[in-house]
Amino acid sequence: MFSKHLVENLSYQLNNLFNSFSYLGGEYCLLIGIFFLILIELKPTSAHKNWGISIGILTMLLSIFQLWITLKNISPKGQNLFEEMLVLNSFNLQLKIILAIIGLLTFIFLAFSSTYKEKNFPFSEWILFILTIELGLYILVMSQNLLAIYLSLEVVSLVSYILVALPFKKQNAEASIKYLLFGAFTTGITLYGMSLLYGLTGSLDMNPAIISANFNAVKSPLWLMAFFLTCGSLFFKISSLPFHFWTPDVYEAGNSPLVAFLSTAPKIAGAWILIFFSSLVPTFWLPTWQVLLSVIAILTMTLGNFGAFKQTNIKRMLAYSSIAHASFMLIPAIVGVHLAGNFFLYYAVVYSLGTFGAFWLAENYFQKFGTFDMKYLKGIGRWNVGFGVIFLVFLLTLNGLPPTSGFNAKLFFFSALWQSYTQTKIFMLLVLLVIGVLNTGFALFYYLKIPYLLFIKNQMTEEKIVIKYHYFINFLFGFILILLFFGLNLFL
């Protein structure tokens, strides 16, 4: 009834499918966590808040454990999944572990935030959405197929819009609409770029062999346009120019744990896929691509730093700071993964810890004064030295000064830029290096604004103001950031 060839092909496809599913232990943990969160919603109780956070933390711990086991057992050559739609290797497994740790920190942060005290906040839904974003990011960092990349990006984006809108206040709704409009616009651009890539290659799979073979047949400027347009949603994800306008409003409106999450996990994953696409650009167009990304990086860091300089709201300042950091996430895409691959992992860890620490202390400040305006920071560092010193460590990390690991992170990227310039002699790389160093120096003026207020300025009242904060967790973050300054061998 059925031909032998058809039966053999079906058997091969099923074996390939089942074998691929066996490598997705981390994703299974997320799906189980999502299932239990849906299950507890069937019978509403006042204990949902505690149950939801407990399930979220346990889910991320199990996911990290599963990813670690897979990392220990994965072949050095990696593993192709689902007919090469996804590729799993040690690098993106390490990236997934970093993303999982960010999710874990988000849930712990939520338990200590002012949001936790809100009575009508939909905790189970919020945690479920974070797990859904994590699932999308896990798939995204493994994707080497246009369809898989698009679907995982859309999962992350659509759920992010909903999270920003919660708990449906006016400011949240306005920020979410702005976020949605920019996201929809960049999605359209990305789809058009993907359609061009598909038209040029005749395949949804993106690998160097397919690109090279088709480029030799059709040497057209459409290649450059196709790659640039395809990266539209990725520029949006990392808050890079020209799709950065949503960032300050979303950061200001969203609760602190969400903002800390959105400023790290999606950006890291988006930056990695941008690196992946950059590695596929035909060699003929590669110098032009590097110049194009260099111009975007220069404008992004300059606009971000100048925007942060005039801010008096801590969250908006950190929002513009994250825009400036998007330019450093572009550097591995400019110089190539062979020069900055391991540096990217190091930067991801350092940037995530520094960002979470800064937002955590900003949230503690908000719980005391009910505002993120900097004016009440004056003199607090004199009465709470620990708060002031640890805040200083996080800000120095984001700026890139020793003895914090932020110095190494930026030094690595600048070194990779210089090495790439000496190899290619592309003048714009040297310009990016010089302007990057100048911008790092200029950023000191707003990063040190907070320590200046904490330790130098006089308090507005004579009352001794002490901020209660979670000393151990923040101290641990600060200790790790200084320890990583000396622990380079963990990543190199």
C-alpha cells in the first residue's frame, strides 16, 4: 500500500523528530511551570502570589539544572535539531543558562519589590508571561531558520507588550501602545527583509553554504538591503538607533523587575541573532556592512549618553544608559564572532548583574520615597554607607571603570575593534573605537551623578534617612562584579 521509500523516509523523519525533542530539557521545564501556573488559576485563592513566585523560581532552577546537564553531554560539534531549523551547541547553551539565571533573578526581585505588595496585581499571569518570554528566547538563540527566528521573536514581543500594560494603568497603557506600534513597524520591516532573503536563496534555512552558493549566482545590492531590513526587529529588541524611542517610556512605566528583565534577557538574545546574521553577510558586502553597523553604533551610544546626561529620574537615566549599551552589543556583530564570541558571554553576565543591581537599589529608593526622582538621594550615602558604596559599584560597572568587571568587558570589545581595524584597515572601525572611548568618558558625568548626590551633597532635611534594602543579595552582586574583574579565565 505504501512504498518502501515513503516508509523509510517517514521512519527517518520520526527518529529525527524524537531525537531533537530529547535535547529540549530546559524548554520542558518552562512548559511544566507554565502548566502549573495555569492550573492554580482554576481555583483562585489569596495564596496565588506566593505560589506563583515559588513555581517561577523552582521552574527556573530546574531549567538551569537541565541546561547544565545538556551542556556537559553535548558533542563539541553541536547538534542539529528539527532538520537544522535549530542548532544546539555549547555556546548557545551557555547563553541559555545566562538567560535562565536572569529569569530566576527576576522572580527573586519581584518578591522584594513594591509590586509584591499590590493586592490586585495578576501575579500568576505576570510570572507565566515571563516564563513564556524565556521559552521564546531559548528557541531564538538556537534558531538558524527564518521561520523559527520570526516566530520566537514574535512570541517575545507580543508577550512583552502585554507585560508592560499590566496592571492596566494609564501610564502603562500609553507605554505599551508606543511599544506595540514600534514593534509592529519593525516586524513589518523584518518580514520584508526575510522575504528578500528567501527570494535570493530559495530557502528558509540560513547557513553559509546556501548564502555563498546563491550570492555567486546573483551578486546584487539586494543582499545588503535584505540583511539590514531583516535585522530591523533585532535593532528594536536591543534598543538601537533608529528603533530606540520606546525605551524611556517603557522603562519608566513598567515595574522594576520587569524593566530589569527587558533591559537584559531580550537584548542579549537579540544581539546574538544579530551576530549570527552578520556572520552570513557575503564577503563582498562585509566591509559595507561593518561601516553601516559602525555608524549605527556611534549614533546609538552618543544619543544614549547625551539623553542620560539630562535625566533626573533614575529609571529614565538607566533607560538611556541601556540605549548606549546597545552600541556595545553591536560590536561583536561588527568585528565577527571569531574575535568577540567569548567576550560577548562575559559582557552579557557583567551587564546583566550591573543592570539588575542598579534597578534593585533604585526600587529600594522608590519604596522609601515613592518616587524615582534623584532629589532625595542627597546625603543618604553618609547615613547608609553600604547602600551608597554598592550603588557606586553597579554604576562603575555600567560605565566600565576598574576594579569592576565592566572595565574588562569594554576593554575586550575595544581590543577586538582595534584588532579588526588592523586586519581590515576599515577607517570607520577606528572612528568607532575613538568615539566609544570618548563616550565612555562622557558617561562618567551622569553615572557619577548619583554617588555625588549620595556622598557630597547635603541632605535636604536634618532627619537621618536610612533606606532599608536587601543587603546580602546586592552585596553578592557587587562582589561577583569585582571578582569577575580578576576571573577572566572563566570565559576566555
